[in-house]
Amino acid sequence: MARKIALLQLNPTVGDLAGNVKRLETLLVLAADAGAVAAVATELAISGYPPRDLLLQDDFISACIEAAGTISTPIPLLVGSPVPRKPRQLPGNGALRIDYDGAVREVTRKQLLPTYEVFDEARYFSPDSRPGIVRGLGGLDLGVTICEDAWQHAGLVPSDYQTDPIEQLAAWTGQGVELVATVNLSSSPFHATKQSSRLTVARAAAQTLGHPFLLANQVGGNDDLLFDGHSLAALPGGEVVSAPGWVEGVLLVDLDDFSASVWITEESSSADAADFIAAGDEQIIESGVEGESAKAVDSVHDLLSAVTIGLRDYCHKSGLSKVVLGMSGGIDSAVAACLATRALGQDSVIGISMPSRHSSQHSKDDAEATAMALGIEYLELSIEELHEVAEKRLNTEVSEGPPMVGENIQARLRGLLVMGIANSRSAMAIATGNKSELAQGYCTLYGDMNGGYAPLGDLYKTQVYELARAINVDAESMGNPPPITESTITKPPSAELAPDQVDQDSLPPYATLDAILHALIEDMASPESIAAQGYDEDTVAWVEGKLNASEHKRWQMPPAPRVSERAFGQGWRQPLAAKR
Amino acid sequence: MARKIALLQLNPTVGDLAGNVKRLETLLVLAADAGAVAAVATELAISGYPPRDLLLQDDFISACIEAAGTISTPIPLLVGSPVPRKPRQLPGNGALRIDYDGAVREVTRKQLLPTYEVFDEARYFSPDSRPGIVRGLGGLDLGVTICEDAWQHAGLVPSDYQTDPIEQLAAWTGQGVELVATVNLSSSPFHATKQSSRLTVARAAAQTLGHPFLLANQVGGNDDLLFDGHSLAALPGGEVVSAPGWVEGVLLVDLDDFSASVWITEESSSADAADFIAAGDEQIIESGVEGESAKAVDSVHDLLSAVTIGLRDYCHKSGLSKVVLGMSGGIDSAVAACLATRALGQDSVIGISMPSRHSSQHSKDDAEATAMALGIEYLELSIEELHEVAEKRLNTEVSEGPPMVGENIQARLRGLLVMGIANSRSAMAIATGNKSELAQGYCTLYGDMNGGYAPLGDLYKTQVYELARAINVDAESMGNPPPITESTITKPPSAELAPDQVDQDSLPPYATLDAILHALIEDMASPESIAAQGYDEDTVAWVEGKLNASEHKRWQMPPAPRVSERAFGQGWRQPLAAKR
């Protein structure tokens, strides 16, 4: 019998236990039909990742175990689930074995609990101390690891753990335990260069273990976390097969004929050859586009998939079918409208133009052109009369206060109108701001920051421009008109809250700003070291000052899909009211 | 020479290293003048607690060590500070010894790193594995523990650690090491029954160690965390001396004549006798009021101190000198105005009445009466004209959408006016909402939720009423008129967003609601078990449904002072977009 193991690349919904079981069963049938002898699902597949404070409820964990017991499977399965606490301990992040007879057995618990960046696992789980082994799963004896368990061995963790589960398994193997492969149940979040790290992890593990290493990864968005999928398997010699990103499916790994491994989805009528990556080949797989080969695409399209899937899953998993956004004629709202249409369909997006006396004709034209090209509902609601009355109401404040007072009034009136439409249509407002302006406080709290989700909130302005170009190229390649007008892309960015205002009156040019912000935020570089790279010292100091001062706004920002290692929120928690 | 140890109950500002050193030096002089031979400051006193992501910057940690080296002290000092990372590890949560000669020596690092509720220490620190001992500090040999290190021994941790540092120290003592006392550097946050837990911890440690156990605790607010102080010392027999809460100062513990221990502040000209608590005495110390004996006060006054100090420190440490709030005539805004005046003084508070067509005359009168009694600046800005224009602008939405559409418009127009005043006066808006309404989503995002801080955000509505009565009693006891009118307290609560609307049209009576919410949030009780306590099953299910559904609003709520174990935010992180 062929030794084929199915890696189930699952898109679970946190807390939807019955739904997750149903998705698993669909993939299990695909896998069995294709000849798999056993299947491996992702980390916490039963609960979805991240379950956060649901894990504090013992009855939630019991419900997960019960749900696992309802799985009807044609082949034996290893699946991730929270497992019950032992006395005076936290629960475990476990792997369950489900056999034909419906029996549910705990195989192992995760040993290494990441607690950095987006991870908080030491809050929720107690670690195991022994390596996981499962015997006779579809006739195979396998090593079992859970996500981070394999990362210490490759040294790709920010600080060292006390143990290395891959070395533990290798030591057992050395003592005569015969394992045909080691599997890894992962919920390994996306960021731009993550897949090349995963490749390194899998190759290092396979080499040390002397047998294949197979990693099943979660796909899709849950809350602000994104998972790209890209499940993969590596041989000790360095050969790798990999699943596509951003789509659910089964990577069927053939242990006897590795290059015959295939990728199967519910939609496709037949299996596709899985991506094969030769030993030593490094140039690929930093990217991947929805449902496509990881080799064929560039990182901009990867980002585009990431933020589109993030928005789609956020809405679908929340039961939201419609979104509303303000469309100013600027690049951010144009790109956000395109993303929303890609994510949800043109009938699910409402764009609102809310011109004021400061709005230029070309901005109104640009916004309308994008809405028309996308075929979305488009409303025009001038704020002019409201603006006049509000200025009268706050007469002294507007005339004697700083210009910000009058500017914020406009942004907040627009926020009010967007929310009015959202409330009346049972839609969710989306905020269109980007990471550059959020980082600098160049946005209005309770104004343009309004929204339940900020699809561009973890993308720098220069990345938003890249997405705009990619969106237009995509449209043209499909014979459609580019939805984002040339002038939207080429005109100087402006908030249009005062006459002839442009962003560069208040901010350094975005190329400079983004480079400095990237260094400060992602690289945690010191201002001195950034200046030493050739950036103007005063500009760096100014940008850092704004970054610190605007923390109070970010404390209240809507969730944004995480596409970087150091996004605001979970992975960027500066003290707020505190002097620095 | 008398063996007197000074516990420095410090109110540091996170990140203000020079300022924290200066505060320490002031307390050190007080301590030395009173005859202390050595001093013990609080956990992370140099950086302030919690430094959060500042700890990810190596140069911040170097700066802490440098700042420690600048401390000029007349007596030897043990002080908490982040200490540098070892290769491939995280930094330590350390205790430094500072001697007369200015030498800075690392004594120990915290072993038990709490990572639950408000704590995230496993994110930031590597643990030590050996107990801390300091020899010859002012001639004394002392055991040294840091906060959580002492809590495992009393069993007062949510799940067990692998080690017990108190037992470790006891074992060393058993092997002939002679320690005269063990000290504990703490930043132990406030919540309602915390001090009785601390008493249990100190007594258990002293009993096991067979010598005095001395705990120096941080005081004041940093971001959303509150620290009550209440530093204390316990003898093996169970006798305890305790410092007051909510005020900076020195608890001078006399090891040779325990009951002669005194409390010293910068303001008082002489030392006061410290609170003495007899062995076995349990009834006290659940509470404490600003600068007063822990025995004399009740828990309502403790809460009042907590939220007042929280707001005061949040503003002062952020460099904010003025706050603005909407005053509706309701109980929440009346109490918030009183708190703000207590925290910042009457010249630093601006109250704004923003009546609409739905506002009753008694509400306007009640709001004005409170403002006048407090002597704060009071503006009246009717929203009527704005309301009319906004309704016209969103005509279809208001007439055909749900009533919420029209109601939210009013709340958001008020939010816009409050922010306009805040922006023009360089003031911070405070949100006046309470935990009950936040928990139920009975509030308007981008409307009455606007603000940089929500002083009542972790208090249930019934607690807000208790504060109101306590505030009035306080005023009367000082011969002042009660600032909160009787009708504010007795009239049925109403949002006044529709004709004759009252909260109880939409919510269960607050006594019922708060009891159910407390059970769901703080006790994490199941709906079934709550119903079994005698609450109507449908009501419990309805409240739980609203609690889950309103998570998206709380994701964007302003920081609120934590007065409970399970506040929204850090200690309450439900998945957001995920089905439950």
C-alpha cells in the first residue's frame, strides 16, 4: 500500500466547533479518495487559532474534545485541539488521534509555547516535556510536533527555549524507535518572509531526523491574524513539496515517490502536482497568491491576497455581508474599495463620497471612476451644510484654536455619515488608513479611523501604491478597465481638509517616511543607527517623536490584518501615558 | 545599631528614568533621616511598571542600568530594574544593589513570571532559577524575592509554577545560611480584595522562613494599571505592619521592635505609627483610602481613591493638564466630573452640556447643579441644529433604518463637539461610560465612547451609584453641598436619545444585570450555573449574547483604570470576528 499522508490545510473559524468539524470531514473525504492512509490537520483545528480567552473556560475545552469525538473519518487523523487542564495547571495545546471507531486519544501536547509578537501561548497553555510519537496511524509510526516545537531547532526563535523537541525525537530514533516521518501541526501566521523561514525549519528538521518532515498549516484569517497555508514537506536531502497559499485543500505527500505528491481542493476536479522545490533552491516561496503556485508570484500579489483574504474571512466569520467606506478620491480609499470588492463582491460594497468645500473636482471624479469601474453602490453625501453648522457651533474653537480643530470636524462629520449608513444597512464600516499615517497620527480619531476593520492598517503608504498598481495590472490582464485612475496614483496625496493642503506639508516624502518607520518599527533600530544610514537626523527624530506621541490613537484603532512582524496592537505595545 | 529597613513605596512613571531616580532619592533621604540602615524599593522602580515593549529595546535596558548608577543614596539600596539579556535570552526582571560608593551590582532576577490577567511577563523576561540573597546590606543578610516569587508559596496563583522561591530560601536557611529577613520588591496591582491576598502571602512566607518578610509595593497609576501601595511586613507569628494605600512614602520597619514601625511621607512633618495588625486578625485591609489607615475605611472609598488616582496619574504622567467631558445630567457624567475635579482640581475640568430635543429640563438642571457645585467651567452647546441637518442628510436612513441610527447620530454629534473643545483647548476628552453598558454594547462607538481615558470603564453601574453617594457624603462631611443632586441619583437612568426613553426599556434592572455580568465576567460562570442561582434563564442568555456581540466595541474602547480582576482589555480578550 502506498504510504501517502494527507496534510489538511484548513481554514477554521475560531469557536465554530461544528463548522470546523464539517470542514475537516470534507477534506478527509478528498484525502481518502486520493489514496491517503492517514491525515494530519492543523494546530488547534477543532477550536480554530487563536481561541484567546475562550481557553479560560473549561467547558469550552470539553466541547472541543466532544466535537473531536463527532468527526466521521474514513482514514485515521491527527488533529490539533485544546486538551483539558491537569490539576493546578493550564490546558494543553494538544494533538488528538481519531480512529475509524471514533475513539479520541490524546497523543501529545505542545512543548514550546511562543509568547512574543502575535503569540501569547504562555498565557493559555501548560507545556509538555516529552516528545510526541504516534504508532500505527494508517500503519505508520510518526513523530508528532506542534508548530513552534520545530522552530528552536532551526534557531528561528527570538530567544532560546530550554528544550529542542526535534533533538528529542532524533535521540529516540537513535535508540531504535523507527519513525517513517515526523509531522507538524501548525497555525503559523503570515508575514512577508515567513514561508522562507518555514522552508528552513522543515529542511533542518528533516535533515536532523533523517526522515521526511511534514507540516500542515492553517490558512485564512481569524480576527487580525492571517495564515497563508503553504503546507509543505521536506526530505532529509533538502527536497521540498509545497501547497499553494491562501486556499483550503489537501497536500497529499507520497513518502515513496515524493515528486508524485499532489494538491487537491474541493473545487478542482482533479489533483494538481504539488510545487516541487529542489534541494538548495532558495529563491522561491517567499510569496504565493490565492490558490496559485508559490513559485509563480511576487510579494505584492502575496500581500494583495493576504489583505483580501483577511477582510473576506473577517466579514464572513463575523456574519457580516456588507461593508461601507468613505471614498475621497485618494489612493487609500480607492485601494480599500478594490480590496472590499475582491473580498466580498460588488454587491456587498457601498462607497460614499462626502465632498466639502475643500474637495477638488478631480478627487470627486477619481472616486466616482473607481466606484463605477468596480460596479459598487456609490452615494454622494456632501458634508457642506453640516460643516457650516458645526463651524458655527464651535465658532471660537475653530477661529482661535489650531487648524486641526477645523480639519478634524470634517473628518468626524464624514465618520458620522459613514456610521449612519453602516447602522442603517447593517453593514460594517471599514477604515481606509494605512500604517504610515497611523504611525504618525496623521489621521482623525473618531473620524477617518472609524471602522470595524482597517484592511490597510498594517501596510505602509508605499505598499498601498504597489497594491494599486498590481490591482490595475490584474484588471487589465483580465480585459477589464483599471479601477484606479492614473491621477489617483500620480497626484500628490492630500487629506483635502484645508485649501491646497498636501500630505507633504506635514510629513516627509513617503519613500523617506516609510523607510524610517520600517527601521523604527520592524527593525527596532535606534534613531542614531537610522541617521547613520544616511537619513537626515532631524527628520528621524521628528518621525520618532510623532510615532511615540500617536500611540494614544493606536490604542483605539480597529483591528487590521497583520502582514508584518511588528504590527500595531498585540506585537507593538508601547506604554501609553508614560514619559519616554 | 537599630535594625530598621525602609520600604520605599514609590510612584514611578514608566520610562521617566531620571524622574524615577529623583523620587527614589527623595524617599531615601526620608528613610536615612529616620534611621534606616538599608532601603528596599519596588519592582522595576527604575523603569516603572509596566514598561511593556520598551523592554524589547536593549538600549532602554542599558539606560536603566546607567540611571541606577546615578542614584545618590545615604544608605544601601535594593532596587528593581530591568537587567540585560544573556545571549539568546530575554532580559531579566532584576534587583540591583546600590552602595554608598555608587557601585551597581545585580543581586537576583525574578523567578516566577506571571502571564495571566494584566501580566505578560513571559513575553518580556527570562526567569532566574536560583533564590536571591544579599549579604551585608546595611550590615544585614537578606533573602530577596520579586513580587510573584512569593505567591506560589501561598497557593495564590491561577496555575502552579515548577518552583517555589520561598521554599528554596527556607532550604538554604536550613543549611546554615543566616538571614535576618526576606524582602520582596513588588509592583502588585490593585483590585478590590488584593490586599487581603497580600497579607496571606506575607504571613505564609514569614511563617515558612521563620523570619520577617517585608514587601515594598508600587503605588499610583501607569497607563491602565493601578497600584495601591499598602507595603507591609509580617512576622512568623502573624503580626503585620502596613503602610497606607494610594500615597508615596516610606514604611520604616523596625526588626527589633516591630510595633515601633512608622510611616513617613514627604509632606508630613513627623512619622506616623504604621498600621499594626495582630496575628489572626483578618477583618481589615481589604481597603484603604488615599493616605489613610487601611483599617479605617470601606471598599467604596478604596474604589474612589483608585479611580481618582488612576485619572490623576494618567493625566499628569502624560503631561495633560485639562480634561473635557460631556455632562448629560445622568449619574455617570456627574460622577466622572466629580472624579476629574478631585483628581485634577476645578480649574482643570470643562463640563459640556449638549442638550437635544429629547433632553429633559431636569437633566439640564442636574448637570448644571453638579458643575456649579464643583466650580468647574461649564459650557452649553445645543446639538439641535446639527441634529436637524444630520437627520436631513441621512433622511432615508433615519426614517427607514432602525431607531439606533437616529440615536447614534446624537451621541456622535456630542462626541464631535467634545473633541472640538478638547482639540482647541489641548485637553483630553474623558469617556464617561461604565462597565455595565460597555459589556452590553449600550453605548455609541465614536460617540459617548470618545475619550482618551474612561475613568468608570471598569466599574459596574451599581458601583457608580455607590461612588455617587460616597462623594456626596464626603462633601457634606467637609461642610460642602453635595455635588450630585438627589434627582441625579434617584431618577430612572436614561440615555435621552428618544422620547421618554429609559435604560430599563433595553436592559434588565441594573442590580440584576450587574449580578449576572459579574458572574459571567469575573467568575467566568456558565449561564447554567447563573440561572441555577435564581436568575431568569432567558435574561441570562440575553445578557451573555449582548456581552459576546459587543466585543467589537470594546476592542476600540479607551483605556480604563483596572479595579477588577477581569477588566476588558488585557485580561478579557475574546476572539472578535469568530463565531461562538
